[in-house]
Amino acid sequence: MAFLIIIYVICGIYMVLNFKYDIQMFQQNSYRIPRYWKWLKRNMGSTWRLIDIACLFMLFSTLIPAQGASLIAAIIALGKIFIISKRKYKKPLVFTKRVWRLYIVTSLLAVGAFLATILSPGLGTAQYPKFEISLGVLFIITICSFIPLIIADIILMPVEKMINQRFINDAKRILKSMPDLKIIGITGSYGKTSTKHYLQRILSEKYDVLITPGSFNTPMGVVRTIREYLKPYNEIFICEMGAKQRNDIKEICDIVHPHCGIITAVGPMHLESFKSIENVQATKFELADELPSDGFIVINNDFEYCANRPVNNVKAIRYGITNPEGCDYVATDIRYTPNGTAFIIKGKDGFSLEVETRLLGECNVSDLLAAAVMAIQMDVAPQKIQYAISSIQQVEHRLSMKQTPGGVTIIDDAFNSNPAGSKMAVDVLSHFTGGKRIIVTPGMIELGSQQEELNETLGRHIGENLDIAIIVGEYNRDALVKGVRSAGMEESGIHIVDTFNDAQQVLSTILKPGDTVLYENDLPDTFK
């Protein structure tokens, strides 16, 4: 009896701990069942799940005695418990109150199903004892862990909706108590986080500014920012607005009611959920559509689906670099120096301001230009804009640069990767001619039907401009390698590895003083 209890406890603990990863992925998919289901279909055949399936078959195999099979299954479960306790993730599960509710209900459903099996009268046969069947149920629940998770989420939906609405109402109350607060919305397929940070630094020369921290760009992330961080003395609230489907931006606007905004880009991001670039455009421009008649919107005209979208309900101020036609402000005379980048901001009304920044890349110039244009509209003096831009520090993992003691330059652009940003990052690396130019990348994700085509294009650009390409992982491997080879890069310059740790091993054998390494993108856990 003691033997069975120990087996049950070990396998039961494993079952409950195994829910942690499912809930982590559910959280990274914004607690939305359709998105989680898409991730699940890609990962249904994972090695982790296949091991559990193998344990299930072993338990009901006639080749191994029942107690022996149970002991082996428990040993495997114990090993997995150890792995779960030690495993590290780039974006670990955040144990919010919602996660705890979800975890508890999911576990109760699973344990309830297990207890119902044990207490079921007449269960078991001479060939398959009751303890073996009940242990098999534990592994079935573990294999199908997504089922109790989804059921738990459905059960909790009314509770979560009620709690969220209470928080939203409280956030609206706080905003209503601050009628003089100016709220600036920032959205775009990419560039919005950098623009948010740059704008905060520039506006801080004149105002007390609050921004949504980190990636708090969902409705509840914005609500949490308002409730926990907004102070009565704040004069400006910069609100980053993320979206993966239609009406996501409108939902945030209905909460904060921005006075003005910036649209940094409309590009082929999150096409798996948006389905088309037209839907991306419509969603990003929900920010402009929701502004009051006395507001204004700052738009990046370098993107086709920004430039071709008319705005008639509010004043539209357009900026750009590569498509100056129709722009009110442009960045010209861009020059890269050992200390960063210099350029001139020019306006239609004769405005001209030469600025220098420690940041690299045309993408950063574009984001700085957007922030400067907004600051001009907010009556920040040109000299203060100039000073703020010169003092902006590099944003970690966004084309940030550092030197190693061994004389190697590291360009870190690992936070995210998109077609425009990745091309610019490669362009920046191409200017470093003192040694080998090396890129380490797994490619780009969430590009829908254009996934293969755009990664092949990136590979071709890499092959045309760089010396060595280290392709990481399987997700975009074929497309990237095809593109690199089509550009004529020598086979000796192409390295295909499974993980970033393997990439580090390759780098340790080829790096010399004067070389430059670009880390472009780092796939999230949901794409492993």
C-alpha cells in the first residue's frame, strides 16, 4: 500500500506541476483560447508529451509487470519534476492572481477526475488492476493537460470579466480625476516601444511624464499602469498600444481616451491573427479614428500602408526618411560615426535642427524623428529636444552596441525582429568593415503566409552584405539558408545550429579582434 501511495504522490505532483508550462504558454498567448490552440497544434507532438504517451503505453503493456511499469513511470515522472524545477525560460510564467485562480481550478479538475477514478466501484480487472488504471488516468490527464486548462478558463470567464471590469472602472475614475493630464497613444507594427522611451526622455525636459512600463501594452496592462503608477502630479501619460487582432487598439482607446498619438509603422506582423495587411492597417489606425476633433496624429509615411491611408477626422502630421513626399518633417543627411548617428530634422515651415545620438540604425533615426515631431507639437524647445536626443541611452536588445575585452563588437538586436527592422540591422552591420561581419539569427516569426518568403528575403540580404551567417533552430532554417545561398555566400560562411548555446560554440572558434557580431531576434518560448 505504501508503495502505491508513493507512486500516486510522485505522478500526481508531476501532473500538477506539468500544468505550469501549459498556463505559461496560455499567458504568452494573451489568455485567448484560439491563439493558445494554434500554439498547441504546432507543439502537440513535442518530445515531452511523447515521453508521457510512452509511459501510458508501458503501463498497459503485457510485457512488463504492473508494479514494475508503475515504478518506471514514477521514476520518469520524478526526473521530469526535477527538470521542471530547474528549467529556465526567456519569458517565465508571471504568477498573477489570475494565474493562481487558473492554476487552482485546473488542478482541482484534474485531481477530481483522478479521485473519481479511484473511488469508482468495480474498476479494474485481473489483467489491469485498479491502481494501474488510475495511474494511467493520471498520465492521460497529463498528456491532455490542455483540456482541464481550457475548461478551467471557460469556468472562470465570468469571474475574470467581472474582476477586469472593476479594474477598468477604477482606471477610468483615476483618469477622470486628472482632467489636465495629456494622454499620448503610440502604436505600430514595430518601433512603438523604442519611440515610447525616446519620447519620454524628450518630453521630460519640460513635463512630468509616465509611460507604460515594459510591454504593458494590452488593455489590462494599461489599466494596471494607471492604477499602480499614475500619480496626481503626472502631466503626460504615454500609452503604448499593442494589437494582434481588430479592435484591440480601440479597446485601449475606450479606456484612456488619448488626446493625440503616433503610428510608427504598418507592416506584416502578427499576420497569423490579422490574416491580411489591410486588417493590420485598419487596426493601427483605430488610434487615429478614436482621437477627439481637436487632437492630432503623427504618422510614419515611410510605410506604404501608412502613407496611403487618409486621415480626415483629426490633424495628421506625417514624417519620414525614405519617402519624404507628403511629409511635414523629414530626417536628412544621416551620418554614421564611431560614436553613433548624426542627422538633421527638417520641417515644411523652415524648421531645421541638427541632432546627434548614440543610437545606431535608420530604424532608430525614424523612431527619434517621431518622438521629436511629437515633442515639437507639445511645445518643447528645439534646444531641449537636441539635448535630450544626445543623451538618450541605448535600449537593451534594440540595436545596442558594446565592445568585448577581446576587441569584438557586439550589436544586440535580440528583442524582436521584423522585415524592416531586420533589414536595417543588417545594413548597420554592413558598415563595420574592420573584420568579419557575423549575424546570429533564427529569423522572423508571426508573418502568416509570408513567413517563408520574408525570411528568404532576409537570408538573401544577409548573403549580399555579410560574411558569416549562423542560422539558429529549425523554425525558419530552410528559408534563411535558401536566401543566403542564393546571394552567393560561401558554404564555409554558413553555420546551421540548433540552439543559441551551439551558436556560441561556433563563435568561440571563429571570432578574432575587429570582428562584429549581430544578434538578430531571439524567438520566444512559444516558438521553440
